[in-house]
Amino acid sequence: MNINNSENWSLIITPKRGLFNFNIREIIRYRDLIYLFIKRDFVVQYKQTILGPLWYLINPIMSTIMYTFVFGRLANIGTDGIPHTLFYYSGTMLWAYFTGCFTSNSNLFISNAGIFGKVYFPRLVIPINYAGINSIRMLVQFLLMIVFFIYFLNSGYDLKPSWTIALFPLIMVWLSTIGTGAGIIVSSLTTKYRDLTHLVSFALHLAMYATPVVYPLSEIPRQFWWIAYVNPVCAPIELFRQWFFGYSSISGIMILSSLGITVLLVFFGLILFNQNETTFVDVI
């Protein structure tokens, strides 16, 4: 007697058949796992610390103080009329969010090799988890920035916020997409070539000084503006300052260039991710 055993299963797992085969419904079905991963990472990160989540605020505050002294006082670099505290804090906050998404995803396959080799779940759950845990940190830091913002606004500083500040979540999605896409590409490469991790760490430190984090775009000489067009992180940071403070030198072409590069990063990142997740266990 032939019995079709597949009729007795509620879920059948089959191998992927193409580089563009992404089962979004399956990822949604595992949303509880995403929540558990975010909760796990949050608890583990600060479980045995004295100050706990306060480190979310201590790091950008200390960086803001240092940048204010070095770049604002010693180097006397302008900030387009934006108070030093707001300028450096917002830049540090946004850059830390991008680098958090990037660095966590740049070690995605290596750091999760154990669980990937033993348990099945949609692998894209991990990048979504990284974006979630970094978004929590970002939102906590953003709340403190709002406190600074209200203080300087009431102190008579010429800040010009607009209704577009309500679109701030789009800046978060934009930055996390850039960081995730670039991080996945790096992770796919470092799976085979481990020494690239040292180069990536060095390049990330240099990239901050090629991004208007501690200086405004207006301070860059015109002959070097091409750097802002090829650096996709420049546009969201400058756009944030324009929306909240009313000062920025960003152009529409720069925004379109950043969006185009972002799409390319995500496109190639997903292709490499889909290709690498089927073979990385053998390589590692």
C-alpha cells in the first residue's frame, strides 16, 4: 500500500532553488523567534554590567564632549550655526547606528556558524534581529537628543525644525539598510578570506572622517564633494540635520546617488547571502 507521507506534515522544508528565492511569509511566521533573539541579545549584552543600558547614552555623550573639545575648540571647525552639543551628538548617534548594523552583519556567518549548522530557521532572521537591537539603542539615544534639542530651542538658538522630522523613521530604515547590505557583503567575503576583517575594521575608522559626522558638508572643499556622492551615509546624516536644525548643504543629486548605492548594496548583499548560506558551513 502506497501512503503519501507528505500529507501528514504541516510544514515541508525544501531547498532553495534560486538566488532570488526569498520566502517573506516564512520570515513573518518566525517573528516570535526574531523577538526572542532581540531580547536575548539585549539581556546578554548588559546582564553583568553595573550601568546596564545607560551605556547607550554614556558612549555618545563622551564622544560628543571629546569632539566638541578637539574639533570645535582646538580645530575651530564650524557647525553651520548648530550648537556643538547637538551637532556632534546627532552625528555620533547616526554614525553609531550605521556602524552597529554594519559590524554585527559583517560577522554574521562566522558568529552564527554553530546555530546555523544545527537548527533550521530563515537565515534572514539574523540580520533583522541585528537591525532590531541596534534600533533600540538608536531610539534611546534619540530621546536624549530630543531633550538637548528642546533645551537649545528654548534657549534662543536659531534652529529651524520642519514637519519633516516626523519622517525620522525613514532615516533609520535608510541607515540600517546601508549597514545591513554592506555588512552582508563583507560577511560573505570574510567567510572565505578571514584576514579581510582587519582591513574592514581599519576602513570603517577611516570612513567616519569621509562622512560629515564631526564637520558639516559645507566645510568640504568643492573639489572633494565627489566623496559625499559615493559615500551613501552622507546623505541621510545631512538630511537629518536639515530636517531637525534647518541647516544643510545637501542636494537632490546627493540623495538620489545615496539611494541608488543603497539599492545596489541590498541587491548584491541578498544575492551573496542567499548563495553563501548554502555553502558557508563547509568552508568554515
